[in-house]
Amino acid sequence: MLNNIGLPGILLIAIVVLVLFGRGKISSLMGEVGKGITSFKKGISEGQKEDDEDPSELARDVTPETDKDKA
């Protein structure tokens, strides 16, 4: 059903959305979408940097301290 929308159908949908929500609401929504994309890309690049780091530097002992260790 949605395979044959075409350019006129997309333009009609865009005009209806513009009339319903207004230019200001749509521009603020697109701004939020842009911030989300930027944040996603930043997270991906930070994840790649963490993967490139030496894992032995990040490893640490997380075993809980017992009474025997304190004495």
C-alpha cells in the first residue's frame, strides 16, 4: 500500500503536517532530532575510543574486602 505514494503524496503529507503543527513546532522538533543525532554520534565515537584503550589500564580489583583482609 505504501509502496506507491510518490512525490505528490509525500508533498501532501508534508503540507498537512505543516498546517496541523505549525512551522515553530516542527522547527523545534527538528532541532531536538538534530541534538539527538549529535549525541548519538558522540556516544559512538566515545565508545570506539574506549575500545581502542588498553584494557589492562581499565581493569581493577573489585572483590569486596573481608575481615581477613583487614587484619
